Amino acid sequence: MTISFKDKVAIVTGAGGGLGKAYALELARRGAKVVVNDLGGSRDGTGTSDAAAQVVAEIEAMGGEAVANGGSVTEYEQMEKMVADAKQKWGGVHVLINNAGVLRDKTFIKMEPTDFEFVVKVHLTGSAFATKACWETFREQGYGRILMTASSTGLFGNFGQANYGAAKLGLAGLTKTLQLEGAKYNIRVNSLSPVAGTRMTEDLFPEEAFKLFAPENVVPAALFLVSEDAPTNAIVGAGAGGFHSSWVVMNDAVWLPEAERTVEGFAAHWEEINAFTNLIAPQSGSEQSGNILKAMQKVTGTGPGSARG
């Protein structure tokens, strides 16, 4: 069955090139009306260009509908206006892909606080602002699909990207709360961790690998995660035709009796506490306390839900 976006209005931030452009073009091919948002700056966030208008021209040339938007994701009022303009033109907004981003890579010792703050502001706060601007509309219409752009750097770390990694793991956390708050309104929220050869990564890949990791190879995952039948709360990795899922997991809690609840007691049980076994992927934060209470009940026979003879 063909996955269609007919009668859907989609906003893609950072859509002037790379992944965002690839998403916008494919959404348009599949019938969506697309807001192509891009400041047109360089990868460190400076400067401007007409990149968004060029993508709109490509979409219109293939018979699609699109508008350019030059709003900054770091300015909430500009995100509100972007959504209001889309609703006025097309009657609603149904899909948001938070893709806008910048890089200011340096080791932490050399990183200026302003570079840390700016990268977090664009990726994390910017995604929150764009999402917040859409949120009330999604709730009112009982439909919304949101994609956050996480990263392997956020999930697993990467040398020289403390600012980027902090922002990207923050986006995975934002996803996990919003998918809970949006569930009863048919708002589904997912995170994508892409590996793609774009201007953001062009000096990191050898030429052949750069071609292999073309943005188009990430598009299938991104568009499925904002489609009508999308899951929610997924973290998906994609690149070069390979796809996988990631989870935030925890093991069974180890409950220490009061006499062992010391630094030394914890140290003595560290191997057990740190065991990579009996892993579960909680669907909400409340499962952590539940996990601890379950461990207590197992040892003492007391605790919520326990029966004592």
C-alpha cells in the first residue's frame, strides 16, 4: 500500500538543503503541501541565503505546492507566525519534522560557553519552539505527527561534540514526554538518528562514503515516522540503506537492606547493579520507582501490592 500525504500540510525546518530538502521533496511527491523553513545560514549558523526558495521552486516544478519560510527556530514568535501562515493558506498543519541544526565542534576544553549555548538553543530549544507552535493545532484537530532529529552523538557520545550531544539526547527526552502528553490527541512523536552525507558532515566522510550516505537513504525512515500509521516513542537509526532501533533501557533494581545502604555497601554490589541483564525499555519515568519497589518486595515481601500472611 502506498503511503500518501495527500491533504496533509507538513513543516520541515532546515529544509534548504541536505536531509531537510530530501524530506520536503518526498513529502511533496506524496501529496503534502510543504512549508520549507530555512534561515539559509552556513552550518555554524551564520549568514543567510535563498536556499528555501530554491527548494520551493523545485517542488513547484514537479507540480507540488510549497511555501518558503525564513523564520528562525530560536525565535518562538517567528515559529508561531509560520504555523499561523500555513493554517491561513492551507487550513491546518499535520506534520512537523524538526531538522534545523548547526555545528560548532570543539573539544570541551576549547569550547566557548556561547558555542555550547547556541548549539543547544538551535537544536533543542528550537525544536521545542517549533513543536510548541504546532501543539495546540495538533490537539484541536486530533492529529499530529512530530519527528525530532536525535543523533548517535546524543545516544552514544562522540569526541568533540559536547554541545551537539547534549542537545541531541535532550531531544530524545523531549520525545518521550511529548508522546505521553499527546497520546490521547492522536499526536505521535518519534526520534530519528540519521547518518547522512550533507554539508554538515562533508569533511567527515571520504568521497565514496559521502555518496553511500546520501540523504535520500534516510528518507524512508523519516517519512514512515510521520505517516498516518507511524509508531510513537521510537528511536530509529538510518543511513546508507541500513535501519535499526535504539532504546533507553534499565536492568532489574538491586534492593539493599538498610544495614548495607552505605557507600561501601553500594560498592560491594556494583557488579550486580551494573549487570547488563534482564533489560527492559520503560514507557514512562514512573517505571523506575516501580522497578525499585518490585526489588524491595522480592527481598522483604513488603511494599505496594504485596500480600502478607
